[in-house]
Amino acid sequence: MAEQYPILVLLVLLFGALLVGLSGMADRRVCFPLTVTALGLAVAVSIGILQRVMDGGVIRYFVGGWSRPVGIGIELRIDTINALVLLTVTTVGLLTAIFSFRRVRDDKTEKTPLFYVLYLLLIMGLSGMVITGDAFNLYVLLEVSSLTSYALIAMGKSKRAATAAFSYIIMGTIGASFYLLGVGYLYLRTGTLNMMEIHQAILALDGPSSTIVVAFVLIIVGLMIKMAFFPLFGWLPNAYSYCPSSTSCVVAPLMTKVGVYVMVRMMLTVFGTEWVFSNLQYTQWLVGMAVVAILAGSVMALAQVELKKMFCYLIVAEVGYMVGGAWMANHWGMVGTIYHIMGDAFMTLCMFLAAGIFLKQAGVVRIDQLDGMFRKMPWTMAGFVVGALAMIGIPPTCGFFSKLYLIRGGMESGHWFYVGALLISSLVNAVLFFRIFEIAYFGKNPAEGHAAHHEEPSVQPVIKEAHPSSLIPLYLTAAIILLLGLFNGQIVELIEHSLNGVQVIGTEILVEKGGQG
């Protein structure tokens, strides 16, 4: 059974979606338990995969049992890096599914089966993107996850949800087209779609190839649209703000992070670090663009009055963190990027879980509506505070350590503007979240409170604390944020083992820690 784990993690989600679709039409009450069961099994299998990789090294699984010398089987290839990212994807999916119970039941009863079918297919697509070893299969799974996310976003009650989903469709289709064109160029030049074989073919080329360069540029541009890298982020704020709370809690933490992971995988496994950092002269340009992304995302977040919109622009800045770290061409930059992919997924999940609870329990949309929330909803605010401190970068949360590794990478590679931008962004985060703490603890200033009292003399409705089905995912997420920080050394050792152990990354750029490409 353990040998079948790579395909099993996808099959339990796929057949879970099938069962939910068939059974849900007869009885909508079975949708939630079936979804949680499928995701629970996926998490358990992901843990088993991570354990196998830690014990026995890289897992290579050929779908159908057809290896490349015999047939054209699709390969699933798992090392410690994508095993960790896979566990992150399935865990976020499970926590959000638990959180969705009351919201899906109350908000869209008639669409419950459809929601959970799309939800499971989304997690399956993202999981497949993480573990696939085939460049074209990655495109197929990218489209599975994209199409399901479009539909999930369009389910929002707001009239702007459909418009936001349409904008996302346009940009997402352009991004996917760029990626597919790049894969086509790779196939024309190498004659294969297997990632490892593409890399070997690139190594065997005599001198630089303009076809490979064009393929690389097309793939990276397509992925940057998908991950909402500045200035290609225009679709993200509205899409993540106006969709249902359960949808935003899964797409906001995962879609951009998996996009960054795929970019890293392309750099490491398909093209190879020696080719990317030695033959191409893009490092300074892309780190510079990351600096602009960090500062722009932070400034735009500072200007927001809506809570979810603020979080969305912080995502833009966080993508800049990771892209800059990956393109610094040194060991600690890459380690910090991979660690931040996992940490930021849970930090973002914590923020959107809290925002969903505030919206459901108190109708909070704007930041100033959090007036006195520490008194009204103390348990929810406690979970929110953990996520907020992680976003700022306060120890012992994972946000502190990921920023520490990224700053170390920036200092050792001499990218001081990146280091400065990251520090400025952290200070902006501190301003944003401590402003929320002030409003939630002390309330509005007396003038505003007096005006509000005269405008609404009626008795304010009593705000109740959230149901345990909402608080449990929030608290588990907060606990994971702390655990990732407390055990950052062990996690980084796993990442370093994979970086130093995979042959295609065995270059001085990454092995010699602190080396500059």
C-alpha cells in the first residue's frame, strides 16, 4: 500500500469528489462528512509520503506502471520539498473544509454538493501540481485547479463576485497559455515532457539555445500571472475579497503559493540552477521587480479600509518576498523561499479564517467595524493575534524565521534593496495590525464613537462568539504557525537535504551557502 501513496493522495480526492456529487444529489447532509473524510485521508497519506521520503529518499512513481523506457507513463516525483508542500496543501484544505461547515449550510444550501465537488477537485489539482514530474501534466492540473477556483469564486453572493471571477478567468487563461507555449517550445527542442529528461537534454545541448530561453521566459511569465506577481496582480484583490468566505480561505493561502512553488520547481528541476543563474542575466532584474512588488503591495495594503482587501494586498507583497528570495541565487534565499511558501500559507489561512468569522458573526467588512472586538469575541481575536504577529514577523512564529532566512540570503548576496524592502514591509505590517489591535481593544476615538451613537440610537445587536466548528480550525492554524516556528531548524534541515541531495541542484550557487550567482 505504501508504494501507491503518490497516486493514492490524488485518487482519494478524485473519488471523494465523485461520491460527494452522486450522494449529495440525494442527501446534501452527506457532503460535509464525505469531504472531510477524503481530505483527512489525503492528509494521512501526505504524512506517509513525507515519512517515506525522509527514510528512503526521492520517490519516483510512474502512473500505470509504465516507465519512460517502456512507454509514455506520467511520472510523479516527490522529494522532501514537495512532500512538505503537499502536506501543506492537504492540511489547509482539511482545515478550511471544517471551517466551511456552517457557512456552506447557511449560505448556499442548494449548491452544497457543487461546492464540495469543486472544492475537492481544487485540492486534487493543487496536490497534483506539487508532485507531478511531467511538464504537460502540470498544465492539465493547473487548469483543473484554475477552473474550479473560477467557479468557487463566482459563487459569491456579491454582484461583484461574477465580475471578479470573469477578470480572473481572462488573466488565468493568459497565464496558462503562456505556460503551455513554453512547454511546447521545450518539447520541440528536447523531444520529451518529463521534467528530469528535459533537464538532461538541456545539459546535453552545445552552447546556449534561443528556443530554451524563449521557453523559459514564456513559462515564468505565465506563472507570474498565476501567482499575481506585481504588476500582474490586478485580478487578485477583487477575486479573493468578493468570493464566499470558505472559498477565500482556501484559494488565498494556496493558489499563489503553489504558483511560486512551481516556479521554484522549474528553476531547480527542469532548467537547473546552473543554467538559470549562470547563462541568464535575469537575477538583478527579477530581484529588483520583487523589491517593487514588496513595497507596492505594502503601500496599497496601508491604504485599504476593507479587511479582506488589506489581506489581499499583503499577499501581493508576500509573493514579492518569495520571488525575490528564489532569484537571489544563493542557498539561504532559496531555503527562505521554500520555508515561506509553507509558513505564509498558514499565516494567510489564519487571517482569512478570522475575517470570515468576523463577517459571519458581526457583519465586519471594514477595519473600523472591529470596534471593541477583543471584548465581544475574545477567542476569535486570540487566534487572529497569532496570525497577525506572524505576518509582522514576531518570534517564535514561522513568519519571523522565514523573514530571517530571506534577510540572510539578501545580505549574503548583496541585495540590500531587497533587505530594506522586506524590513519596511514588516514595519508596515506592524502599523496595519497594531492599528487593528488598537481599534479592537480600545475602540474608536471618542468623537467617532459619539457620532455613531447619535446616528444609531437603537440598541446594538449582541455579537456572539463563533461556533467551535469555526474556532477549531482557527486555533489549529495558529498552533501550526507556532509549531513551524519552534521547529524551523528541523524543517530547514529537510529542505537543505533536498537542495543538496538532488543532482540537478548540485552547483556551487546553492551548495556553497551564501554563494552569489
